Amino acid sequence: MITHPRRITRALLSVSDKAGLLDFARQLASYGVELVSTGGTAKALKDAGLRVIDVAELTGFPEMMDGRVKTLHPKVHGGLLAIRGNKEHAASMEAHHIKPIDLLVVNLYPFEETVAKGAGYDDCIENIDIGGPAMIRAAAKNHHDVAVVVDTTDYAKVLAELAEHSGMLSLELRKKLAAKAYARTAAYDAAISNWFAETLQDDAPDYRAFGGKLIQPLRYGENPHQTAAFYKSPGERFGVASARQVQGKELSYNNINDTDAAYECIAEFDPARTAACVIVKHANPCGVAEGDTLSDAYVKALACDSTSAFGGIVALNRTLDAEAAKAITEIFTEVIIAPDATDEAIAIVAAKKNLRLLLAGGLPDPRAKGLTVKSVAGGLLVQSRDNAVVDDMTLKTVTQRAPTAAELADLRFAFRVAKHVKSNTIVYARDLATVGIGAGQMSRVDSARIAARKAEDAARDLKLSAPLTKGSVVASDAFFPFADGLLVAIEAGATAVIQPGGSMRDAEVIKAADDHGIAMVFTGTRHFKH
């Protein structure tokens, strides 16, 4: 037996997404459910030969004001909100000729999609649904008596229960549908409020809300004792949330986090200019390189730190080809993400059944505006995305010696990478490839030392006579507060430096560079990443 069953005798359907609508409505009608509908939904049902009562017949008022006013009426909301066992409510319904509505099926005007496609202000405003959220909230509040469906994927659940229980729905299902309904209207309102904030260029509105739609529940979070799920936020940004998983095991929380870090980093490298590869481990790049081909770039990136690359994430800025696929699959890799892949490359990766292959459909725009959100105890930290790109910066030479053309290319490369490494960050680069990366240290001196030691380890693995930091350039995500960190980089063999500048001791740091004959440029832009 189901608890508190409610027979569905009348349903109001008003949807913008018509997917599955006709089959669902036919099944409802087969249980003797009276169908009430509005506008385009009513037309679609009538055209399919279904008997439908137009909401105007129900209310006695025509749709007006370009459809803005049609369901905002006591005969609709009374039918949704009336408590069936309440004598006073029943008397009001009888006195005002209000009939109960047992099932509400509404999906909202496509506001998020309208914004995502870059529509103008007026079009976005017209796609803000008013009647839909009002009805959804009314039905969800009265879920003891009314079922509300806001997602086409729930049609099957409703029909299954109607079939199992002879046209009745359980309280358990009505509660679940109500919970989803409130979450949907909350996400919808969050999208609208954030769009207004962006339109008004209000960086700190009095209230902030964020919403998303479930992509998948995850087995666990960062650790097995933590629960987790993956949600897609409104708007379109190519990446792990947009990607099609071609093969491989289910993504974990850490896979998703690391893959996002890798793909955001690879987006710094214009595929029209160069092939590039980023290898990430624990959300930090452990090898990045440009090359003539993806395979060349991968081999150069791997050489930076082949130990850390084992079990890592590989991101590519061009279509994965067979040559690159063969190279990448020679060692254990967790995820490959690229804009696309050739059929031959997909077949090669398929031989590694647990390797996840994600095709994102494009690269995210590193210059695009957007927000990032981080939870803290009792609150949220919200900031604009770091969309500063080194190619747009004016580099100021502050030393007696200016960098050579080759050094300058490597400096820009290194600063692109430093943007995506946890602070404090030091990146050594040579010939458009990282040769040592120091990440996330409390001291910038320690980051410089770790990066240099990593380069020594790589040289030993590659059987080189000297680490590739000899003759390299070095990037720092923030200024050198003292000359000591710079001196470590000079000792490692760096010949040119890129850093934001802005320290009280800039003069001391510049003098150290001049004393050792190295070039230094300031960007004026810091890239902290905590």
C-alpha cells in the first residue's frame, strides 16, 4: 500500500520544452485525467487529437498582454492550493466554482538558454517566466494533495506510479517532486538575479544565489567518507561540464577537479598558433609544452616531470590525433580531454578501457568574464574569473639588459603556465616547455628551490649532463618580496625573469638581476591562485 495516495483527475500542462509531452499527455488521458492547458502547449495537444480545456475557459478570462497574464487567477491557484480535507477550503471552492488541480506540469521559459545565446536585454526580460514559478511554488507547497512536475525526465516516474497504483500517486513521490520544484525555481531565480547583476555591472549585490542542474551523483568526494555530486551551472563554457565522455570509468570528484584545472590551463594556448599539451596532477600542472604537433607537445610536457605525470590528466588544445593518442597511452593516464578526437585516436584510446576520454566541443575563452565561488565557514567568497592574458599585457623591461626574442617567447609561455599553478608559484621554461615547476609553497624561495630540484630530477631521468634550467627563463605569479628567491632562480641557471613587480623592494630585486646580467620584465598583473 502507498501512503496518502491521491488520485489524479485533473492536470494542468504548460511547458516550453515539448519533449515527451504528447506521449505523457496521452497516458494521462488514458487514466481519465482531464487535461487543462495554455497557449502553445494547448495547441500541440489539440493538434495531436487530445481533448483539452483551454485555461481561458477555466478562468473566464482570455490570455492577455502577450501571454503575460493567463494563469495568475484564483481558479488556477485555488485549484492548486486548496487543502482537500479542509472544510473551509472546500466551501470556498464550491462558492467560487473552483475545481481541484491534482497534477501540475510546468517547465519554465528558457531564460538561461536565452542569455547563453547572447540575446538582447528585452529578449531576456521576455523570457523571465512569472506564472510558471508562481504555479510551481503553489503546487509544491500543497504537495500533500498535488503533484508537480518541472522536469521532463520525471514523466516516466509519474506514469510508472499511475500504472502501479491505478491512477494514484504516493506522498513519497509528491514530496520528491516538490523538492525538485523548489530547487528548480531557486536555480531559475538565481540565473535571473546574476544576469541582472552582470547587466548592471554590480559586482557586490546585496544577495547572491547560485544554482545548477545535476550532471551526475559521484561515488564520493575528495575522500571516500565525503559525499559529492556534479552540477552544471547556467551559461556555456567549454570544459569538463560540457564534455561528452566517450569511454572510461565514471569520473570521480578529484578527476573532475583536476580535469577542469588542466582544461582551463590549456585554453591559454591558441590552437591556431600552436599545438599544446598540459599534464596536471592534483590540480597543478606538472608539465606544459608547445610543439609542432600534439605528440611533440606531449613528449616535451612529459619530460618536465614524468614521475608526477603517472596517473595524471592530459589536456590538449587541438583535436586528438592517432600519433598523440599512441604517445599518451604509453603510460597510465586517468583522463584525456580535448576539443575533439579523430576516429583513429578514439580507437587507440579504446584499448585502455579504464582511461576516460572527454571531448569538450571547444576551448573555453580565457578572456571571458565570469564568476568563481568558494565556500568558507558560514559564507561564500565570490570573485570575477582571472581573465587576464599575458598577450594583452604591456611587458616593461626594468633591467639593463632586455630579453632576447627567444627569451621573451619563453617568458610569455612561462607566465601563461604560472597563472594556473597554485601560489606561491615558480615556473622555469625553456624552448616553450616547462622544465621545473614549484607550486603552493608558503615561501617563494621554497617554490624556486623545489622547481629547480624537479628540473634536476628530470635531467637525471633523461640522462642529461645538466638540468634544463640552465639557460631557462623563470616566471613568478607574484612579485619577489626579497632578492633571495630570484637568486635561487639565477643559481639554477635562469637568464630572464617575468614577474608582476610592485614590491617595496623592487629596486633590490632589479639590482640583483643587473648584478648577474639577467633580463627582467614586469607585467603589472598578479596571478595568485589559492
